[in-house]
Amino acid sequence: QQRSPHALSMRRGPGLAGLKQGHARQNAIGAFGNQLGAAEASDAKQQLESLRAKLTEFAQKHRTRINSDAEFRKAFCEMCLATGVDPLASSRGLWDELLGVGQFYDDLAVQILTVCLQTRDLNGGLLDLAECVQLLRGARKGVHITTEDIQVAVNSLSALGRGVVIRDCGGRRLVCSVPDELSADTAQVLEVAAGSGGRVCASGLTKRFGWSSERASAAVGYFIREGLCWVDEQDLEAPQVCWFPSIALSARSDDVGL
């Protein structure tokens, strides 16, 4: 059965006129999308400018309290983050100029480095975080410094490379300003010292970890060579005992409730 010419023509494509109409429709949709995107970008810009103005007004009004009150400072930073603004992401940028929070942590980071240098002859670069807080509070009268503040300030120093880090050891937190990365063995020695009031000896490591006497002595010897601990050769239990002074002092303060 032959199909009519009319039926064949119905199955053909849209033709030149139809293609032109399709292109025109697509162009119109694209133009509308661009207009919508521009309107949304403009609206977002206006919202950001409004947010910036309100944050600036709030920060200027409460700047003194932001820098002196730890809880208020923490709440302010959380408020900024909830609105999509990180006041610490660019400490020397526009937000620092407006809010002043980044400068607070920059200054604190410098003071942490200063404290680490001033106490290195005593602790070898291993400063208990609790002692660090007390030293900084003494240096910044009227400003309540918290461990969270120190953590934020130390994190800001990471851009300078390996310098100062905070390590969790045996239930204590240490501000470490030693130049070398600790090995697995020396890290375990520090864990033991932090959990035993700052005291560690090679024979104790042998009993605890099943190390050979050579391995235990090598791990302890690292801290002795680097001047990170004090050596006690008059202990009644071992011929040589190492003491980490900052850990020992902080542990003693904890015991007496200071």
C-alpha cells in the first residue's frame, strides 16, 4: 500500500523555519537565565554588604569586650561563621580591619612564641598547655585567655612551617616548639611522661612496652641530647630518671588544686 505524499511530508523534520524558531527560543531562555543570575548575584551582593555593615557595627560597639572576654569572643566568632564569614581566614585582610579579631590572635601567636623561647632553657621546648595559659594571662592583664584561644593562635602559625604545635600526650596537652618531628618511640616516651607526672626511665619503658634496653635507652637518650628534660641520677628506683619540668610542675599544680 502506497503512502500519500501528505503522510510522508508529516514525517519530515521541522525545516529551516522550525530550526530558526528553535534557536530563537533557546536564545530567549539563555537571556532570561543570564538576567536571573545577574539579579541573584546583585541580591547576594546587597545581602553581603548589609551583613558586613551589621557585623562592623556590632564589632566596633563591642570590640573591647571581644578582645577581653573569652566567652564573648568565642560566641562572636561562632556568629560570624554561622553567617558564612570567617573572621580568622584572612587575619590581615578586610575582616581583620573591620572586626579586629584576627589581630587579637596574631598578637597572641607572637606572645606564645615569646613564652616558648623564654621557657625553653627550663623545659627544652615542651611547655604544658595549662602553664602556657597561666603565663599568658600574667602577661596580658585584664584579658582572659583560654586554651581554645591558644589553639587558634597556634594553628595560625602553621603557615610558617613546623615551629609550634600542640600535642595530646597521656591526658595532657603540650605546646611543643622543638624543631624536629618526634619519632614513634620518642612520642611514646612523651606519652608515658605526660601520664606519670613528668617522670620516665628506660627500665620503665622496657617493662611497659617490652622494648630491648638498647631501644629504650635510645628513645630516652634523644630527649637528654636535645636538652628536653632534666636528668636525675640519684633516684632510688633507677640509675637514671628523666624529668620533664613543665609537665611535672603542672601535674603538681593539679594535685594541690591550683
